[in-house]
Amino acid sequence: MRFLILEILLLMMSVVSSLEETNDDIEKFVATSEWATVREGQSIGKGLHVRVNLQTGEKEAKLLSEEDRNSSGVKENRLTIKDDSVVDVGVVDDTLDVDQLEEGLKRVAKSGENSETLTGKFRSMEELKKEMPNLEIKTEGQVLKDKIALLNSTSNSDVPSLIIVLEELEDLAHKYDNGQLLVTQGWMQRIGQLLEHSNEEVYRAALRVMSSAAQSNPPVQVHCIQSGYLGTLISKLLSQPERVAKSTVFAISSIVRNLPAALDVFSRLHGYNTLTTKLALSSLGPLQRAIVTFYNDLLEQESELKSGVVMGNLESGAGMLCKKVAEILSDSGSSVDTIQEVIHFYSRILSFCADEIKSPVTVRLKELLLLFGDEGYEEISTVIQKLLQ
């Protein structure tokens, strides 16, 4: 049987003075740490946790626990329904008589009956439109359509305007339905065209829109693959400067991650070879971390699918990967976040690495273990300890 439970918490704000009994025949409710039934007419002291069963009318109370104190759902001087709607029960002084709760419950039951009265206090949308004829209200889909129309009408030579519109589209595209609208309405085509723009800022802005729409959105991911955008990004990667390549890697990741069918396509498009080569050629910094993070994500995904496709492709470039891992770990300028990503990656490809790589890495891992042990990085310390066993 489903119960709607109302919970009310009265937080202690000051020391409560002794209370006068208005009826000597009625006991004052004595609370414990366990829920107990409150009898008819008993008063409930301030600072107790109270709940009421709406179907049986039974009222229970207990002392406020530490868990209750830390709960974000506990509200002061409020009746709170479990669906997070809040109903005022009147003024609460030092004590709250159970009758007050019942009055509050009556108002909850009648809230539906008073909906017309409540509605009458506000003007309808039609009334607002009559009073403000110039007021234009649009859905997000309509706004998205208008932005695409503006993008289509903007000349490719007007770089500042293109970037402004693309940034506005990025804010809209991250929503699941909006991302799919870009596909179903054919609007992604214009975004794809701008991947060929000669200005790198326009290119990166277009990438961010595509990445935002594709993130964990399978229909958009599939569209980006079928429309050839994934292949375009992979083919551009090697010739791009690192600041641009980092954005490209993120877009590739957004299209491929969490879409099992994309792993085989990524392999056929020589994605692994391209990213591994770019990793080997790049300097220490954000781009290397982006590629390692992407590989870690794919390996994590593969561990759930048990396919072996990712690991098989990485094994073919194991020599370059292991060498780059050793280089990143040995560099004192590598950030903590980068080091953690690389250590996780190394733990996954360890079996591919030659002994001449493993030896200096082991020395460095011992140094890092002392560093992370002092700083309290328990998770990564555990990974290092397993690697050193």
C-alpha cells in the first residue's frame, strides 16, 4: 500500500521554557529516538520530527536524528509532502498541537478545490498578450529555429557574427530534445559546413555546438557518423595545431563514447592510429590529457561490453603509447589531474609495455606514491600500489 507521508521538522532556535499543561488529564508526548504514536490531544514539543499517515490519520513523532539534521529535504516550520511541494500549516510557537497538523492537512486536501480561486489571482497568458501586444513568447524549439535561420543568413566572411550565433546555439544544443531537432530538421548541415571554415575560431565554435548536441545523445551521434562528420574530424586532426586539436578530440569523443556501434566505425576510419600518432607528436599539456582521457573512457566502456576491440587497436600502437606514458609521468610540470589519468591508462596497457619502459616508470610511481599518500589521494594511491606489487 502506498502512503503519502507528510514530514514536519521544527528546528530548535532557542531554549524552550517549561510549558504549562492546559489539561491535566492529557499527558505531554515524550519523544525517543524511535517513531512513536502521538495520541489525540497530545502536544508535541519543539524540535521533534513528525509525520502523518494521510490514509489512517495516525500521527508519529521522534527526536531529531543527526541524519535528519543533515537532510536537505528537512524544512523549518513547514509541512512537506514527499514530492517536495510545501504547504504552510500556520504559525508555530514553542509547541505545535496535533490539531494544527490536522488543520494543515485539511488545507492540503482542499488545495485542489481552491485551484480556481488561486488561478483567479493571476492573469492568463491570453490576458497578458492583450495587455502587452508586443510580447512575444517562444518555445526553445522556436528559438532554436530562429538561431539557425540567423546562422544561415550570416555571411561566412562575417566571422564575429558567426561566432556569436554559434555560441548561442551551443547553449541550446546541450538539451536532449534540442540536439535531436538539429538532426530531424536538417539544421546540423549548416554546422557541418562550418567545419570547413578557414577561421579556426569559427571552426571551434561549430565543433562546440556539435559536441554539445552529440553528448550522450545516440540519434545525434549516429547522424554525425552517417553524415561523415566523424571522418572529417579524424582526417583534420594530424595537421591541426594543438589548441585546435584538443577541441577536435573532444568532439570525436562526444560522437563515439557510449555508442558501441561507433567503436568499429572509429577503427575503420583509422581513428586509433591517428589519435595515437597525434599523442606521440604533441608536447606535454592539455591535448595529451584529452587523448588519454578519451582512451580511458573507451577502455572503461569496453570493460562493460567485453568486446576487445579497443584494446586490440591500442595494442598495435603500444610502443608509442608506453613511451609517451613514461614521458608524461616523468615530467614534473604535469598536473595532478593529468598524472592520475595517465596512471589509470598505464594500469590498463601495462601488459603491452616493454621492460625498458616499465623500469623507469616503476621508479617514478614510487615517488608519486609518497606524494599522493601525503596529499590524501586514496584512489590513485591504491592503483599505484597494485602496479608496484
